[in-house]
Amino acid sequence: CWEAISAFKRLAPDVLHRHVAAVLKLLDDIDLDLRLAALAVLARLEPTHLALHLSTLQRKCDDEAEPVRTRASQLIKHLEENVPRMAVTLRILRQGGYGTLKIACTNMAGNELLDMPLDPGMRCDELRDKVATQLHMSPMQVRLVLSDASQTDELDGN
């Protein structure tokens, strides 16, 4: 495993992201130093690539070892400060049958990114997660905005 860590440390960030699955597996190793080394490798990723693994970092904040919890928390803070975000404007396209809606998601330039069905009972945080998944982004990178420019987190606290 240490040979793998050594190899990962030599990779450029734009190449390293292609091998992130192997690094993530090392975060569950019994060896504390290996888990810390894996976190150090992850810290070399561009924020956009690291953000895709936010849930794993959050899980490491509950690790049995305090140094792992601390380093994972530091990486999450780094992400919160540095990850690029995208404002996605939501617009209802039409009402479908049986109480369903279809929405269009556009970027700031007005270009349509995607359209998708919307369950009227879906919470804003669930919608953000679904939109982020469709856009191959982390939910922390997506800010949903309504056509009147209000943000969806103002609606339900998410």
C-alpha cells in the first residue's frame, strides 16, 4: 500500500483524479499512517474533483482516530472555501400528468443544462442533490435559484 501512496504522490493532479477510487479504499485501512497518507494524496486533487467525494470526507470526520478526523475536517473546510459553484436557475416547463412537474435547469447565460421531472413533494436539498448528480457535480457546488432570483435555500432552510 505504501508503494501505491508513493506512486500517487508523484502523479499530477489532472492524472491523479483518475485513480481516486484506489486512494479512497486506503481511507479504510487499519493503519492510521496510511489513512493520513491517503488524505494527503486527496488534498492534492483539484477542488472540483475532490468535491465529488465529499460524503467520504464527511464519513472520515467520524473516524476513530483524531488526526484523521482533523485532516478530513480541514479538507472539507478547504473545499467550502475553494470549490467553484454554479448557479442553476429552475423554471417549470409544464405540468405532467398525475401531479408531476417538469423543470428546466439553465446556467447564468440562459443555456439549458438539463430538464427533468420534479416530484412536487421533493425538498429543495433533495432537488439540489438530484440536479448535481445529473450535472456530475457535488451538491456543494450547485446553488439552485428560482426565476425571480431567490435562492431555494431561503425556502426550506436547505
